[in-house]
Amino acid sequence: MTTSNTPGTGDADPAVREELARLRDSIDNIDAAVVHMLAERFKATQQVGHLKARHQLPPADQAREARQIARLRTLAENAKLDPAFAEKFLNFIIAEVIRHHERIAEDAVNGTGPAPSAT
């Protein structure tokens, strides 16, 4: 039985295993960057949610969402990424943001939410 440092590579040539490991390391780094970027995005959208709640603005802004989707589809096309996939991804994020904004607005009305950050 052959053992390997990279699961799922079986009896692959050591050079192939090394290249696969290098590519997977790159993918892991990209995944980490995506998670950190999403965290930063959600920090900003939380601030938007608090601002909207303080001024009784609706959680969703359909005109902005439509502009963002069109913008992202163009970015995706330019990057050779499937625009439909990019749109699905953004719609998922938008739905989560709206859910957060609704909760923030509800907490503001009920006086149960944390005080918005001044930063």
C-alpha cells in the first residue's frame, strides 16, 4: 500500500503530487482571502444596517441591488467568470445582508439591539 501526504492522489508521480499540493495551497490561500473579504464586507453592511435603522430606512434597496447585480455581472464577464454564477453568489450575499438589516431594524424598534458602533 502506498501512502501519500496528499489524500486522494494514490500512486501519482511525486512531481504530480507536488504540483497538486502547490495548487491546493494556492486554493487554500484564496479561500482564506475570500473569507476575510466577506467578513470585511459584512462589517460594512452592518454599519449600513445601523444607519438605515436610525433613520427608519427600509432594509432592502432594490434599485441598488439591481445596479450591483449588473455591475457584478460585467465584472464577472471581464474576469471570464460565469455571470450567472456571480449573480447567484451576490444574491445569496444580498439576502443575508437584508436579513441582518431586518434584524437590526427590529432590534432598534424594540430597543433590544446593541448600541451601534461609533467606528
